[in-house]
Amino acid sequence: MTSQPETTARLLVTCPDRPGIVSAVTTFLYHHGVNITELDQHSSDPSGGKFFLRLEFQTPDLDVSGEALKRAFGEVVGQRFEMDWRINFAADKPRMAILVSKHDHALMELLWRYARGELRVEIPLVISNHPDLRAAVEGFGVPFKHIAFSAETQQAAEAEMLAALDGQCDFVVLARYMRILSGEFVKYYTSRIVNIHHSFLPAFPGGDPYQQAYTHGVKLIGATAHYVTAELDQGPIIEQDTARVSHRHSVDDLKRLGRDMERQVLARAVRWHVEDRIIVYGNKTVVFS
Amino acid sequence: MTSQPETTARLLVTCPDRPGIVSAVTTFLYHHGVNITELDQHSSDPSGGKFFLRLEFQTPDLDVSGEALKRAFGEVVGQRFEMDWRINFAADKPRMAILVSKHDHALMELLWRYARGELRVEIPLVISNHPDLRAAVEGFGVPFKHIAFSAETQQAAEAEMLAALDGQCDFVVLARYMRILSGEFVKYYTSRIVNIHHSFLPAFPGGDPYQQAYTHGVKLIGATAHYVTAELDQGPIIEQDTARVSHRHSVDDLKRLGRDMERQVLARAVRWHVEDRIIVYGNKTVVFS
Amino acid sequence: MTSQPETTARLLVTCPDRPGIVSAVTTFLYHHGVNITELDQHSSDPSGGKFFLRLEFQTPDLDVSGEALKRAFGEVVGQRFEMDWRINFAADKPRMAILVSKHDHALMELLWRYARGELRVEIPLVISNHPDLRAAVEGFGVPFKHIAFSAETQQAAEAEMLAALDGQCDFVVLARYMRILSGEFVKYYTSRIVNIHHSFLPAFPGGDPYQQAYTHGVKLIGATAHYVTAELDQGPIIEQDTARVSHRHSVDDLKRLGRDMERQVLARAVRWHVEDRIIVYGNKTVVFS
Amino acid sequence: MTSQPETTARLLVTCPDRPGIVSAVTTFLYHHGVNITELDQHSSDPSGGKFFLRLEFQTPDLDVSGEALKRAFGEVVGQRFEMDWRINFAADKPRMAILVSKHDHALMELLWRYARGELRVEIPLVISNHPDLRAAVEGFGVPFKHIAFSAETQQAAEAEMLAALDGQCDFVVLARYMRILSGEFVKYYTSRIVNIHHSFLPAFPGGDPYQQAYTHGVKLIGATAHYVTAELDQGPIIEQDTARVSHRHSVDDLKRLGRDMERQVLARAVRWHVEDRIIVYGNKTVVFS
């Protein structure tokens, strides 16, 4: 799974399934001097289904510019197979904005991995509806912006956030941001807002999921990373995990155990998003992890 | 965890929490020549909560009969602390009836563990609403009874089942029994019917949970063993587990992976029930596993 | 992952890594009317490493016979890229012989999955060094052969086993066969004998691994499925799993918990072998699961 | 599991097993106005084995001072049953020193949990054989000391470390400290040095365990927290965990995945040590988690 980030590129494809796609794609790339180092594909149904493809390839011997490769791919392969496709070059680090409230664990996990180079992103901005985490964020050399957010001020707050983010970020992570964003806001970042919800969705959506889990007496608690859509906690699931609990655990114990899981699940989801490993189709995801 | 089944006994207690309970119980048993080999306790809240206790003890030097021990315990300790309690002697194997439909995997897992002595029960009867599994069951030397069950015949079918079970069994296992039992039926075996549901409850109750899981695009599937109450798939949860799945898995793959989990989860729940490790309180369980 | 077994075929390739392989393979197959439904590849090192490829494809529109396809593939693609390759048609079920001693759990798991069609194999023969399991095996309609095996009779016993297996099976599973097979025997079935060892190898090779685990006070026990080589418990690992234990577990508890794990781990390994998902290279495996 | 730290105390007992111990202990405490909120016991063998007991109790109504309770317990109960015992009051936070080299992940995890109050300890000192992590440590308000350590200077370095630690700490955590401490050093902190080793011990002791794991082709990697003894990586195991890997993972991938596991495993082990949940006997541990 290791590769040289400077010369790594990735192609993501969604198209109607039919014979010959892989042959066409790989032959095209071969003729342009590219070496394929990862190839994953998936078909929702070989007859009449959707076809999904992810390629990771090395470009030291690429015979044209990156832009020319994209243009040629679209003309020679993309149109022929009616593809929805994109090519990203790993040298262009995606810019990730983070929204957070008061709980710092998910935020800190991301900043920490960023600081040690484990997460190949730029972080232009952290926005919070509370001022509390300013020092923690700025300590990583990351700008912090406090934008208050209440039921009454929601419209203005979202406008301010959109203005702050506009042109500054490629995707947004809700690292335990406890406000519900409007459908208006969400549509600006379709399939580009990653949220961590502290339950095993679709169980326990909405508020206070650890309390809900405690009341139900479940024997496992969960965490779910998903893309945000207009419907609360209903967007395409990226990653989930569970941890064992028992009658001995109080709600506070569940929160403590859950924090560790939230950090891991969110970190994996963000990593996959950054590495172009996720394709959304309908309300589900293909994750080439 | 090993002990001699012939001389092993277990005490289960639920009572209001207050100081002195463990002292009173253990001193009583000590004075009767009993050696305690396992002791688990739990308090829902040290001030004004419920107290739960499970003791496993060895009786080779018991100074009175088992019945006399029970009588004395009730008089000396049980009444004083307003206990709901019971003492079981492991030499008296509980009698387990199994209800099953067509899927055989959960049934076979139980019969198999029974056959190799891993599950210390008697199995007086397997009842099915289909005749298909007769040979498989009788091959283990276990009686099989076919009782048809449809919406129209439910009342008569349940009456026939109750008659067949009456006085023959201590608890009932629904090993993928695909009919919904009436509240009437269930009340005869309160906290004594163990069901395996093929989802991570409370997600995906009711029919076709693997199809539901597939449609939702979850990244983990689950299985849940619980006691049956009048409300479908809402009874106290005993045990749960999850298994990782991905976009590559079809509904049939989920069923296949799920079968393995169902077998394991149900086997653990039944084992704990048989070993008196479960106390039901409200709609939750204390499991001293 | 679902497909029609009658028209499913699989190609496995190992060759020196260099550009153009996937393009050549998929273009060849496309021109013969084949539809690729799964494609996995792996490179040990993009510059000068080994390249591994597994393709699953559907053959209803294949334009030549299966044999002709193989011949053409070898000539057109295989030789050009110096491939070690094979094509298997799923309609040809592999023949699996099982060797077992007295513990029946791993054997029963395989027979059970076979009986319900979950494992697409023929089972021509079960051989045991004890007569005990004859009835259990024959109950599944599978032939059973008792061949005694002691230090003194090893050579004769192995000769008798080889004679019984010769031409009858494609691979062999050691389902807790407690005798050590000679290097002589093993070389007849290189990379075709799957063993289940009841520890997390390389920890606790050899005899009595649960006792070793108990003595070491490990907090997890494990099971390992691997291909057998001349060196005891050192062959290429196919699959492993672990289960949590504590100071409360006796050696017998470890054995009980371990049995469940052994069954699962062996079943997965055998499934992958049957579905041509494993490539051995050096003393390791590539598993396209 | 929740309790008021200010009034929580814990009793740990190891003694020869015989009837009457729990009765004597709980009756003693009851008579002193103590309310027991957790009780765990374990017997290595009911006849002639060792008995282990952990009690957590609340002292708001304690009728004597803490010191008087200890004295009385020793005289009334401890001597009678030949107990090795201790009583700790949670209000007295244990003092934890940390030794670290260059890898910061395990250290940061501990400092972070400390900073948010999840780990009830004082941290008087972090010692490193490299100067690199000074700023990171001091940022948490924790003193940092650089003590160089090489084969030639080992004796002096250990003397300097012992002097710095003397009287300042109750236990020591090796958070990826890459030097091997001498038996001389270790004996000052018997059962009080917690190490995290980056493999599933006893597999892959010593140097470069991820490289060892990669070479062996294991399908799970592990991490082990254990008490340090004079024999390298052989001390009593406290906690272990494993994570799934495949042929796709390079050694660097194993290190990345392993870091997450090391952090979790070490954090759990330290928590249990701090909460007096671990009893060492022989080369094993009883963990009342």
C-alpha cells in the first residue's frame, strides 16, 4: 500500500456495467506510460448494474501532462463508457476544514495525525460554535474561528461559515459538531461532509445516543462515520465499529469507551476520503479500503 | 471456571441495595459448610438502587440437605433483605425445548453442543412448524414434533405446543422459529424463552433483517439473543455480536456470514441461561459471564 | 460476490511485475467474450517485484472451449509475461480429503457446511487414525477409512494413506489430525494440505498449545490455518483469529473457546482455497478474500 | 463502575484459598460502616490454591480513620488468613513517571488522557533518552528530563534515572522506551513498570517486531502491555489486542496500524494499574477489569 505520494495518482470511475471497461482503461493508461499499483473494481450486478473502479497508478514515466491525461481519458474512454470519473494527483493535498463543538477527542485525533504526517491534508480552518478549543487548535498552527450558532442565528451563522469556507476547503469534517446543519448548507458540500455519529446507525439516531444505548441495555455500543445529507443521521455510511459493554457500565462509561471508538472510526473514514477510496452511489458507499 | 457439576450450586439474588448483604449471605453459607468458588455482584446504584448477586458454591461438605439449605436461606437471609432469590443445583440439568422452522444452523449448533456434553441440558422436545428437520433432530436421539402454524391456526397451534411442553421443559429456545408467538403464549414462559434475532437490535427488528441491512449499506451486520416478551424483538437483550461486511457482499453473503454469528451468539446466551448467569431486571439483563 | 457457479471461472497469475499485464490479460479475455466480475491484484514491489492477479469471470458467451481458452491464454499472454498461471472452472468441484484424529469439531464443521451446500467440494474420503468417528462421517454419506498411525508404523501408514488418496483428491485438510506427517508425504501435496493449528502462530507451535497459552498467561488465544510444509507448524499462514480470555479461564475453558475459533478459521481457509483465492509465494500467502 | 473518587477505597488480597474469607472480609468492613460497591474474586484452585480478592468500597460513613482501618484489618482479618493485602484510597492519586524514546504516540495518548482527567494520576516526570519530545511534554505542564543512554553509559544513565525517580513516583510506564533496562534497575520497581511491546507476545519478542511479523506473513498483528522483569519481554502480561492485516500491508502499514493498537492497549493497562485492578502472581496477572 506504500507508494511515492509525489508521483501517485488515482482514478475513480462509476458507469453502467458492460464488458471491456477494465481492458479499455488499463490499455489507455499503459499506452501513456503509467504503472498501475492498485486496482479495485466492483459491480452491483454484472447484467445491467453499476460498475465501480478505483485505480492507483504511478506517473514518473507519464508521457503527457496531468491535464492532458485527464482530457484524453475523457475523450477516449470516459465518453465511450458513459463514465462519471475523476483523476486526482496525490501531490495536490486536499484541504480539510473541521467543525467542532466542545468535545475535543475527535478533533484532537485528526490534528494529531495531521501533525505527524499520517493524514495527507491541509487544514485551512477549524470552526467551532464555542470558543473553548481555540488554544488547542492554534497550538497545531491551525487557524481557529468561533462562529456562534443557535436556533435563532442559524441562518446568519451558516452564511458566515459558508463565507469562511468558500474556496478554502475541499471537504468538511464534523468532529462532534453538535448543531444540525440545514439542507441549504449541506447541498454546498454534497458527499463532502464527513460526520461521526456516536452510535451504530441506524440504531439510536439523533440526540444522546449513549443514553439511548444504556436505556436499551445493548451489549455493544457503536460509532458510525457517514456523509451528511439533508436527513439527520441518514446519509451514506462510510465506516462503523462496535465495542463490548455490560451491565457494569454507566452512561459515563459508555461515553468514555465510545470516545476511543469514535476517534478510530472517524480517522479511518477521513483517511479513505483523502485517499479517494470512497464512491457514493444512492445512499450507500463503495469503500475500496 | 471449572467445577464439579455434581456438587455445584448457584444462588441468584435481586434485592434493594443496602450495606451488609454480602456479609450476611457469605456468612450464612460459610456456617453451612459451603465453599464459594465464584461471586459476582452488581449494584444499579449504591444509594437506593437494586443489588444483584450470583454465587457459585461447592456442596460436598454441606451440613444439611439442599431443600433445608433453601428453607433456611429464605428464613435467615432472604426475608431480612427482601430478596428475590433462587438456588439451583447443577446436578439437576435444566430441560430445554427448541422451536425451529426450516433454517437448521442454530438448531444444529445447539444439538451438536448438547451431543458432545458442552451444554448441560436435557432436550425433551424439538417442535417445528415444518416437517423437514425430523431426521436431523431424531439422529441426535431427540424427539421431534411437527405442529403446523399459520395465521388461521395460530390459536390451536399454540394450544398444541403448550400442551406438548407443559411439565416437560424449564425453558424454550427459538432457534430461528419464524412465527410470532402471541402474548398469551409468551406469558407462560416469562424470561424463559430465548430467541435469536438476525440483526443488531434495536436496528432492523421484524422481517428480513439482512435485506434491511443490505439496503441501508451498513458496514457491520449483527445478531442478538434476547428473552421474548409480548412486543416483537423488544425483549431484554442477553448477547450481541457484529461482523464486518462491505459493498462486495450480497444479501446472500450477509445471510451466510450472519449464520455463523447467530450460532455463536445463541450458543453463548443459552449457556449463560443454563448456568444461571442471567438476571432480568426491567427490560435489561445483568449477565455474570 | 454472488455468481452462477456453472459459468464461473477463475484465473490466478504470478509473474514478474512490469507495466501492461492487466491490460494484456483483460483485453485477451474481452476478445473472447468473457465478462470479468472480480479482479484483485497485488504487487510485492512495483519495481522488480512479483505481481499477483486473481480474476473471476463469467463464461456464458465464451467463444471457444475452456481448453482452447487455456491454450490460447498460455500462448498469447502467459509466455509473454513469464507467468505462473492457472484457470479453474467452478463447475469442476475440487475434491477434498479430510484427515482427522479424535476431536470432531473441525471435521463436523466442514461436513456440515458441505451438507448444506455452503462448501462447493466433493469429499471422496475421510481418513482417521482412530475408528471413533466412522458413524459420524458415514452419516453424511461420506466414505470413512481407519488407518492406524504410530511412530513404528508411520511409513506403512503414510503409504496406505497415499494409496487411498492417489487420484482421488485435489487437496487435503487436516481437521485436527494429531500425527506429524513426514516430509515425504507432504511433498506429494505441496501447497495443497491445509492444517488448523490451535494457537496464534508463531506462538506456541507443537504440542498442547492451550496448555502453553495458559502457562504464559496470555490474554488472547488464537487459531491459525496454514499450508503444511516439512517443518512443523511453519508453513504459509492462510488465516488467523484470536479470542479474549482471562485469569478466570482454565485450560479446559481455553479448549472450549478455542474450538469455536478453530472451526471458523478453518472454514474460512478452506473456502478460500476452494474458491482459488490463495496464492503461495515464498513462505507467505496472498489471499484475495 | 462510577463512584465518588474522594470516598472510594480499594482492597486487594492474595492468600491461600480456604472457606470463610469473603465472609470475614465483608463482615469486618460492614461493621466499620463501609459500603461495598464492587467485589471480584478468583481462586486458582478451590482446594489448596491461591485466592484473589478485589473490593471497591465507599467510606463516607467509615467509623475510624483510614490508617486505623488498615491497622485493624491487618490484625483482625489479614493475619488470620495469611493475607498479602493492601488498601488504597482513591483520593491519593498515584504518581506515574513515563520513560520514552522518539516515538511519541504512546506518550501522547497518556498525556492526553491525563489532561482531560480520564487518567487519575499525577505525572511528576517524563524521562527520555532523546531531547526531541521536550516541547510536546512541557506543553502539558509536565516536567521533562533528557538522560542520554548508550551501551557504554548505561550504568550512569540508570543511576541518574533512579535518582530522578526516587521518592517521586509510584510506578513507571515505558511508552516505547527503546533501551533495555538492567535487572538492577528493574528490581527497584518490581511489578511497577508497565511496558508496551509492539507484538502479540510471546511471538516476536525483542527488536523490530513489525518486521518480524511481516516476514512471517501473519494475518493479525498484536500489541502487549506487561510488567517488566529482568528477562526481556517475558514479564507478566496485563493486556493484549490484535488487528487484522493482509498481504497488502507493508512494514510501514503495520507500524501505522500497530500504533493505534499500542495506544489503546497501553491506556487500558495503565488505567487498570491505577485503579488497583491487577494482582501479579507468579508470571501471570489477575486483572479484575
